[in-house]
Amino acid sequence: MRAAVLQLSSQGMSSTKLYNYIRIANKQGVKVLLLGEYILNPFFKELQTLSISMIKEQAQHQIKILKELASTYSLTIITPLIIVKKDKIYKTIAKFTPSSSYYYQQQILINYAHWNEENFFANKPKAVQAPLIFKIDNFKFAVISGFELHFDKIWEQISSKNIDCVLVPSVSTFGSYERWKNLILSRAFTQNCYILRANRIGEYCDNEFTWSFYGDSLLASPNGELLEHLGNKEELMIVDMSHYDVAKARESWGFKEIIDKRSLL
């Protein structure tokens, strides 16, 4: 399975870079393209200053472009997207294919005093359910947000689905590079699956903080190894993944088999 991460800063209404990079990905045989958080929308702190009508207009514009790109290049595009329904703002991760579109509402949102998405967005707290899951050529993907990566309840939903790769769009900042890398590698190892993480780049400044988004988009192996990663610049990372390697790692370590046995007791 060939996939790609497009590491960018916030693009606003512009689609020029999307077109250019997607054409490159298509020529390289990429089937799934992943973008980080707050690339097609302004950063969360900026969203708080915008009108609902402006956010809605931007979402409609991006949806039109993404549907066109997925159809033209026979590609599945996974991207976080802020959408508006009945004058309420939702944080979603969208999946665009040549024939359909689907919106996964992020289940667990960050709720810190300096960054309270839970209070801003209309996503309702509820019991944790399975995230967005889909299959391409018998290779099975799950999609969760960067913040959801921290929670065992999300991984309980993923563990039973025989996922080959978890796609994780993120917006990591504040020098958290090492913590995020260690977390991703650990999750990949204990689940014996690939994790493909897309992090945005760029900066946002307010009166209190400078939010430096450092990139480091990466691919972790089913054995918890760092296979590929980017720096802090605009880049396209193309990766190859194998269902065989996932199956081999699970057979070698036996974590899933041990749990499956006990679920029958």
C-alpha cells in the first residue's frame, strides 16, 4: 500500500499547493493522502475570531476542491476539516474518495485553558465508539485525531478491527517532539500496526504564546520502529506499507492472540 503525507502550513482558501502535490502523488502511485490539522482551515485560535458564515463559506469551498481532486486523481484524501451544520461548528476528519465523502466527528477534543476546543466546537461528548475505518485493496485503515491518540478507550475500539495502519492528523506544538515520537512508536508496537502521522508546520502568535508547529510527520512500523520522518519544512512524504509485515509482527509478538483468548473466558 502506497500512501503519502502532505506536510504544510495553513493554506486558507488557496488550493494551488494541493493541486501541485496531488499531481505528484498520483504519478507515484499513491492511493491515500493524509493532511495534518488546521491546514485547510485557520488555526483554532484564529477560528474563534471568525464569523460562522465565513467558516461555512471556507468549508464549502474546500469540500468542492477536495471532491474534485479525489475524483480527478482516483485518490482517497484524509483531512481534518471544520464544517458548519445548522449554524453549529464541528471539528471533523473528512474522507474523500472518487465516489463519496464521509465526515468523522472527532470524539475527544482538547480542553485546556489556553486551548479549549471542547468548549468551542459543537461535537457532543459521548461514549467512545469506533473511529473512521475503511479498506483499500484489503489494506485496512483507521483514522483518529492527534489528541485521541492518547486515550486507551479509542485503542480498545481499534484493537478488535484488525487494522493495518492508523492515520493520525495532528497539530503538535510547544516543543513536544520527543513525547509525540515516543507515544506513536509505543502505540504502533503494542498494536502491531503502522501509524502514519501528519503534523502541520508554521506559526501562530497571540498575546501569551507562540505556537510553533514543528512538522516531524512520520511513519512508525508494526514493530515500533521509526521508518520515515520529515523535518520542519514543507514536504511530501511517500511511504510503502505491507499487510504481510503487520501479520508477521502480530505473529511474532502474539499480543492480540493473548487478549483474544481471554475475551472468550
